[in-house]
Amino acid sequence: MPDSVMEELQISPANPAGSHGTEQQAAGVGILLQIMMLVLSFVLGHVLRRHKFYYLPEASASLLIGLTVGGLANISNTETSIRAWFNFHEEFFFLFLLPPIIFQSGFSLSPKPFFSNFGAIVTFAILGTFIASIVTGVLVYLGGVMFLMYGLPFVECLMFGALISATDPVTVLSIFQELGTDMNLYALVFGESVLNDAMAISLYRTMSSVKSHVSSRQNFFLVILRFLETFVGSMSSGVGVGFTSALLFKYAGLDIDNLQNLECCLFVLFPYFSYMLAEGLGLSGIVSILFTGIVMKHYTFSNLSENSQQFVAAFFHLISSLAETFVFIYMGFDIAMEQHSWSHVGFIFFSILFIGVARAANVFSCAYLVNLFRPANRQIPLRHQKALWYSGLRGAMAFALALQSVHDLPEGHGQTIFTATTAIVVLTVLLIGGSTGTMLEALQVVGDCHDGHLSESFEGNNGYIAPSYEEGASSGNGLKMKLKEFHKSTASFTALDRNYLTPFFTTQNWDEEEDNDEPEDGRGEVSHRHR
């Protein structure tokens, strides 16, 4: 006995060192594997883009690489060790991968088409996402009641409708840029995809809180009120941080040679500060950092020195590109590694049908409503509405919320929702993303703008971007009179920006800013998130 005790005493101190060395080695292998997949994704994406092979977009290729490597790891003996360092953690996604992608979306945004279509974008993103969530939830609930599919409680069906309504048309917009499409259509798809992420998160969290409390008749109004508070508060905090950064860089005198490093460091920190401020206040970090990016590009960026401008533009482009590619690899790998509940195939099949119906209810009803307020030359044509409907892919946001539902809902229910969401994400990204080029040609929306120079179409008469105030005023329609007043207020804001905001927050005047508004700001860099 004493000898065995002595052996344990001699061996036990060595075990922690040995296990620590093994964990460090496994982490090193994991990081190496991630780097290899990133390199492969970038190289493969470049080859596909160079040969104009639109049937496999870059995001789809990254997802396939993750699925392939994850599948190989799943059938090998390394599954348990790999799972320790390559699980998809929704906290990591929301806190580290999403912020640079969203900020780059706002920072590289072409403001003219975005704000010219802002009313339509908000309608599709807020009202449309709400309609899609409710329609999906109700149809899934009725499908369960009629025994067509696995039945879930009504609130859980609404949670599923909220998380699956978040669109992420990365693959669609990348092909929009390559083939050249109308700038307005691009702005609508892009703007909706950015803002409806925040709407989906707000709806999901609200439904989750409703589920954890006793339901009452006031819950519907609380949902609306809570979302308005979240959206307005998030937008205000983002704009406030952006204006604060503009004043700091204008008056702090950081644009001298020996302080350019400090200048760049501060500029990089402000977006993350905005995101964390909103999250800490219980608001939406996505909306906050998006508007911070818009404000910082419009006001703060011009206060930087020329070298700092080149650095921060290249830095955020690089970081968002890495984060975006890694998200799809990360998601594909985790899809292959996770345990799925494939016993409820009917739930998956009918869910795909129901989200198609809900997407149609979203797009066509909102387009009808928007066209009521627009003059004849700014109507959203039916072919653009069909392209909007087709571009409703599901991506990383829906996947992250579905993974969170596994923890929020009972085991069987959350697992079923997660499996259905996984199948929907893979099918939409691979099938719809790969057929986007064919869809654009069939709808005859290709060629409005060539070689990706989307901003050129903005200046022409080939779209509904340029409003005709006189035409709207000549009609006796009350709605168009309201539209005229809205355009007047928009023009007033433009004058306010030109005469007061730009001189106050920047070191340049309006004319200089217009001269520096180069075409590439409205090109494919409109959203590197959707490259």
C-alpha cells in the first residue's frame, strides 16, 4: 500500500503538466486547421470569381469547406478533442465576429441610394420582418395542430419565426456586384439585411421573455414599444458615439506624424465602444455600430490624416473580410459536428415552405405599401420585388439564434428548431445562392450597371432613385402630398448637413466633401459584408 501511494504521489503531479501540454497541442492543431481553411477559402473564392463561376459563390464555398472538414472530423477519432476548441459559441459570434462585419457595412455604405430608399428599407426591415415572423410562427403552429409536422407551443413557434426571419444575402449581393444590377435593388436588399438582423434579435429576445413570464394582452403592445425603444435608443447611441469621435479628431490635433499611431488606435476603438455601450444598456449593438459606421465615415474620416485614412480603410476591410469568411467556415464546421434531430423531417420540409410564403407576404405587402407613397417614376417594379423575395437567404444570424434556442427551450423543442434552421441555412446558401445568376437573368435585372460600378446607375434615369417632386405635387392624392412634405424635410436635412453639421464636425466644407465622394464608395464596397 505505501508503494502504491508513493506511485500516485509521483504520477499525479505530472498529470496536469501532461494534460496541459496535450491541450496546448490540440489548440495549436485547431488554430492551424482554421488558418488552413481560411487560406483555402480565400484562394478558392478568388479562383471562382476570376473564372466568373457564379454557381458556387465564395460564401457557399466557405460553408462547403467547413462542412467537409467537419464531416471528416466527425467520422474520425478526433471528434471529442476537436469539439473542445471548435464549437460555435454564439457569444463569440455576437461579440467578436459580427461587430467588424456590421461596422464595415455602414462605413463603406454609399449614402445616396441608401438614404434615398431609407423609407422603403425601414418598411421592409421592420414591418416586413414582423410580418414574416408572425406568418411563419402562425403557420408552424397550425401545421402542428393539424398534425402535418412536429407540434410546438405558440410562443415557441413565434420564437422560431423571429429567428428564421433574419436574412443574410451575402451570396446574392456578391453576384449583384459581379453582374451589375440596379443600385436601388442593391440598396434595398442590403439595407433590409442589415436592419432586419436587429429586428430579428429584438423579436426573439422579446418572445423569449414573454415565454418566461405569464402572457397577457399587453404583451403585443410591449413588444412594439420595446422594439421602438431599442431601435431609437440604439440609433441614438451609435450616432452620438460617431459625433463624439468626429469632435475628438477635429480638435485633439492627432493628425501629426508622431501621433498617427494613436489616431489609428482611437479610431479602431470607437466602433467597438459603440457596440458594447449599446449591449451594456440592453439595446441593439448591431444598430448602434451600423450608424456609428455611417456617421464616422461621413464626419470623422475626413478629420484623419491621409496616412491614417488609408490605414483604417484597409484595416476594417481586412478584418471584416476575415470575420465574414470565418463565420461561414465556422458555421459549416459546427453544422457537421453538432448532434441533430433528423426524426422530424416533416417539420423541416413544411418550415421551408412556410418561410417562402412568409417571405412573399413580407415583400409584396410592403412593396405595395411603399408604392402607395411613391410617385409613378419611383415605383418598385414587380421584377425587383421578385428579386427581393428570392434573395431572402438565411445565414449566420439565424444559425446563432437557433443555437441559442437549444439552451432557451426544452431539449426536444430547441433541438428540432436548431436542426430545421441548419437545413434551411445550408439549402438557401448553397441552392439559392448558386442559382442567383440564373434568377437575375430570368428577371432581366442584369446589366443595369456593368463591371460592378453600381454608383454610375445612380446618376442616370434607369431606376427609381431620382424623385420627381412636381409629379407628386400635381396629383391631388393626399398620400403623395405627404410624400412631397417628406422630400422637403429630406432636402431640409441635406441643407442642415451642408450648412451646419459638416462645418461643425469636420475640417472641410460641403463642396470638398462632394468632390471627394469618389465612385468606388458606391461600388462593391457598399457592403464588403456582402462581397
